Amino acid sequence: MPSILFRYLAKEMLKVTLAVTGVVLLIIMSGRFVNYLAQAANGSLNADILFAIMGYRMPEFLVMIIPMGLFLGIIMAYGRLYAENEMTVMGACGVSQGQLLRMTMIPALGVMIVVALLSILVAPWGIKQVETILHQQDSMTEFDTLVPGRFQKFEGANRVTYTESLTDDNQQMDKVFIAHQSAD
């Protein structure tokens, strides 16, 4: 009986953990994506690197989200057992609180190992990759980030720039408009 109970409890905990982690990750990633999209829209970030940045930042978010998902998974699994009076039946069948704790700790240890690997190995690597990408972005000139057909105001410069079209290699612009406001 304990192996059937273990599989049931582990399945319920991990199912809720994955669902909560997925939903919260989607919410956090969409919020971050909107911020990066706004930076790309005003020309301070290249639009081609948005998904790369999001992918490299995902392990950093998962390190924070997965433990919360596990906690809610444990609460939901045990709540369901108590709500359907299955805990009373298990107690009457001789399943102790210690056995339930051990059955809960096995999937929790697996999740703990995944979070440890993410936080020790994967997340720092992802952060380093994002810093490299952003450093490359900072070294680009404002003309490298021009989007054809849009007026763009660049931070720190009192200038608005517009180009109707760019060549494929971004070396030549056609129909350029630049307005500069002096600081006087």
C-alpha cells in the first residue's frame, strides 16, 4: 500500500508544482518581455536578441518559482487528502505521519536537486550570457539600432532620428531626417 500511496502523493504534488511553476513563469516572463519590448521599441535594445535574453534569464526565474510551486503542490495534495477524508482512512490503515513525511520528502529532494543545479550552474551561466549580450548592445552606436520607418529619440542625446530604409548590411540609409535640440 505505501508504494501506491507514494506514487499517488508524488504525482499530485508534482502535477500541481509544474502547473503553478508554469503559470507563474508565464506571468513573470511576459512582464519582463514587455519591458524588453519597450526598450527595443525605443531603439535602446536590438529586437533580434529579445528571445535570447528571455531564454538566458529563465533559469534565474525558475530558481525562485519552483520552490514556491513545490510548497503549493504539497499544500494542495495534502489538502485534497484531508478534504476527501483519505487521511483518516490512511491513519486507520496504519500509515503514520512519519511515513507520509518520508513520502513527501522524496519528491521534494528531487526538486531540491533540480533547483540546486539551476542555481549553482545554469542561472549564473545565463546571467553571464545576458551581461555579454547587453555589453555588446552598449558598444553599438545609435545608428546600429535604427529601425527603418520610425522616428527614434535616443537617451542622453537631444536628437530624433528617422530613416526611411536601410540596406541589408546597415551601412547606407535612405531619406534620413535628424533633428537636434541644443541645450541652450
